[in-house]
Amino acid sequence: MRKSSLALLALLATSTATHSQSLIPDLDAPGTRGEMARAEKKKAEVRFDAMDGSKDGKLSRDEVTGKSDYLASNFDKLDSNKDGVLSWEEFLGHNRWPK
């Protein structure tokens, strides 16, 4: 009984780690998963570029204010390196989709 409980616990831990890594699909993932990732990246690029009024590849607080309530109200939290702007990776919340 103890061995089967430990095996089940190990399996659950492994599947949880695998699941959490797969929430953001790779752009080169096969099939529908990759297609969806590429489509979402494209939508994010369009949105980012539309807000980037200075076209410097970064979003300032002023650039997001009035265009995204979420980004404006969470700006300080999203600005992980505290440089006063949101990079592409900070905007996305991950670095799996290079711009």
C-alpha cells in the first residue's frame, strides 16, 4: 500500500509539473496547438504595437493608460525589472514567444 501511494504521489507531481509548463504552447508545436500559439502571438503583437505610440518597442505607463485598464492598473506589478516600461516579455508575462 505504501509503495503504491508513493508511486501515485510521484505521478501526480510529474503530471502537475508537465501541465504547468504546457499552458503556454510553443510556436513550433505541431498541429492545432502550434497554430493557436502563432495566432495568439500575432494578436498580442498587433495589440502591443498599437499601444506603442513612440515605436520604441516598450510600453510606458502613459501609453497603456486609457487603452488597457488591466495593464494600467497592474503596471507596477508587471514591470518586473522596475525600469518604468513594459517590455514585450513583461507585456506577455512570459518569454516563450520572441518578438
